Amino acid sequence: MRNPPLSSPPPLVAVAHGSRDPRATATVEGLLDLVRARGVNVLASYLDHAAPSPVPVLTGLRSAVVLPLLLTAAYHSKIDIPDVLARARSRNRGLAVRVTGTLGPHPLLLDALERRLAEVDVVPSPDTGVVLVSAGSSDPSANAVIASMARAWRRRGWYDVRPAYASATSPTPADAVHALYEAGAPKVVVASYFLAPGYFADKVRTAAEEAGARAVSPVLGAAPELADIVVERYRDALALRPVAARRRVSGRAAV
């Protein structure tokens, strides 16, 4: 049975990865400004390299919806964020939280990726192969999500769409570019599946261009589709029963 509607909805606490690159923080803040424009009270926090961290943000609240501002569910969402919630709960025993899923997977992400490709004059075409590049993860399920997205995107009129990863697994962006050309793609472009600028996005752009990619899209950043996903995740979470943040049990995230 669902809880009755709250007279004053709890704030949304977005938990981003964080980066030493100031462009990343500015991009996250730009995205959250779009969320605020949609009527959601959202607070920014970062797991590393930027302030504020999630624990002090959550400590001062009675209740919150926590959203991992991450594109796939992997180590940070499965391990780091539950540990953050446990530490916040140890400081604030009355804290109740609702936790959303990560931004991806979601159908709107393909729309956002096509928006960014259009900014570099690339539109779906049967003579264009796309390499969908994510950061990569040691978690096979996270990498499988990217491969699944590539298969779904292929049906939107491209020559082909193949996944690639900037780290942790293969193929690399350069390998995927070469493979598409070898398969007969007349033109190959790279779609950057990154939330914000930084080390990986810069590395991918350099490697892709050296491998012969005709274009590399900007990062997803403050795309309206991402803002819509955040609002959807928040509203869905409001229908869930709030739970106390607690520590991982038997190797699994307890929240």
C-alpha cells in the first residue's frame, strides 16, 4: 500500500560522480537548473573531487529522494551510494530516504544522444555507423546495458551502432571505429555517452579522431531529455515507501 501524498515533497538530492575538472561541475549544475525549472527542489552533491559531498547535505534533512546522477548502474550506485546513505543515517537517525534508479537505461537517452550528434551535423543515415562510447566498468552488467542500447539504437536508421568503452573492458573506441570501417560503413561517427566533460571524454575524442571518426558528439550534459528523466525518477520515487539508510549486508547493497 502506498503512503499518502506528502503535503511538502522531500527535496531531491542528486549524487554525481564529481571531477577535478571545473567543466564537469558546471555541467551538472546546468542540468540541475533545468530540473529546477521543471518545479523540483533539487540539491547537488558529489561523491568525490567536488563539494558538497552527499553526507552533510543529507544530514541536515528529515527526508529526501536520492538520485544517482549516473548513466549506468555500476560500482558507484551499487556500493558507494549505499555506503553514503549509511553514514548519513548514522549522523541523522531520523533520516528517511527514497532512492531512485540511475539515469540510464531510459529511452530518452537515445533522443539525447541524437540531439548531440545533430549538433555536429550528424543525423541518422544508412551510410553512417555509430560507435556508442561509455566510460566502461568492471561490472559486466553495466557494460551489457551499453551493448543493449547500441542494439536498440541501430533500429533508428543507422548503418550500424556498436558499443565501445573508454576503460575496463573492450572494444576500445578506436577498435570499434576500425571495425565499422572494415565492415563496410562509408562513414563512422562517435557518440559520447558521458554526462559531463572530463578526462574520459577528452581521451575518447582524441582516440576516435585519430582512428578516423568523422565526428565526435559533445557530452550529454544539460540536455532537456536528461532533465525529464530526473523529474520522472523523482516523481516515481515519491510513490515508494521511504526507508532508513542502512549498511550493505552479505555483500549486497541494502538500500
